[in-house]
Amino acid sequence: MSDRILLHLPNDTYEAVDSSDVYYFEAVGHNTRVRLRGRRRRTDVRQLGKFESKLLRKGFFRIHRSYLVNISRIRFIRRRKDADGWELRLEPPVNTVLPVSRQRLRGLLRSMD
């Protein structure tokens, strides 16, 4: 099993990235934004759903209809202060807070156990 992910960029270029460098995938219209280590971002021309089955084997989990995260990059999961729901924070240098769907919380916790 390869630890590389092949991205299809808008300019018809393919870029191979290390799965450990990917923090999360985000659905943006018909494309997918890929958040890499540091400030690096890429846009893949495919929809988020096209990644899901391949990425589950690489340690990613769908936490929300719009997000797939690298489980090894999760710093903590907590109940949201301002709403009924959950969120997670990714580790540095990204430090992003993402929503976790209530329907996906139990599966996420099991996948991390």
C-alpha cells in the first residue's frame, strides 16, 4: 500500500503528495480543496466522494459531508461551546477547527481507538 496520494490539479497536472502531509480534504463545489502541512493548499478537480474509499485505507475518516480528515493529525475532539454538536482541532502547524457531524462522531472515535 502506497503512502502517496495522487492529486489531479486544475491545470491538468498530477501531483503526488505524502499522505502524512495531508491534514484534510474539503468539498468546495465540484472540486476538493486539499490542506497540506504548513500553508500549502491544492485544489483537486474531483469531488470529495471520489477520495473517500481510497483514503479510508490510508488513515482518513469522513467527519462531515464536507470534510475528510487525517486521523493521525487530530489533536483533540470536543463538544462545541456555542452550539449542539462536536468539533475537532488539528495539530500544528495547521491548527484548524473543523465540525464533526453527530452521526459520524461514534465512527470517528472507534476509528481512533
